[in-house]
Amino acid sequence: MNTLRNKVSLIGRLGAQPEVVKFESGAALTRFSLATNEPYKNKAGEWQEQTQWHEITAWGKTGEIVSKLLKKGQEVAIEGRIVNKEYESKSGEKRFSTNIELREFLLLN
């Protein structure tokens, strides 16, 4: 049951080309945004669609594969874990961010 403690699965489309950031240590981080759409009926009974955007990060070998295979607009299923971070902006404000650290993905189209 430990693997269920912090696990998220999403199906969506890439909002932009994956971006690779290389660090002095040699580590590489790949980032991309993922849009998920949820249909619902409004008060008039008409179908609408709500879009949620998610920031995805992938480290190491997984990130390298992501940067080679995934393209803007592609539909993909992902599995990962939620990561919350607190940081200070240049102006000294406390800020918070939430992203999903990718473990696995599957191309759908």
C-alpha cells in the first residue's frame, strides 16, 4: 500500500515542447506542461469543458526519453507523484509551487 500514498495518474495533451535544463553537476531536468480536460454540464444543460494545467518534471533517463519522444499537442498518460515546494522570490516574497514528478508515461496517439 505504500505505493498508493503519493501517486497521481493523468491523461492529457502537452501544452509546449518539453524543455531540458542541465545542471553543473551533470544532472538533467526535463519540464513540460500538461492540459487535462474535464467535461461537465452547465446550468442550461449544455456540455462545457474545463481545462486544468499541470507542470510536469522528469529527471535523468526518463527526462531524456521525454525530450526525444514527446511533442507539443501529443496525448499522453502519465504517472508520478505530487511535489510541493516553497521558495522565496527575488523580491523576498514567499511563494509555493506544486508539480508532478514523472515516473512513467505512455503515448496515446
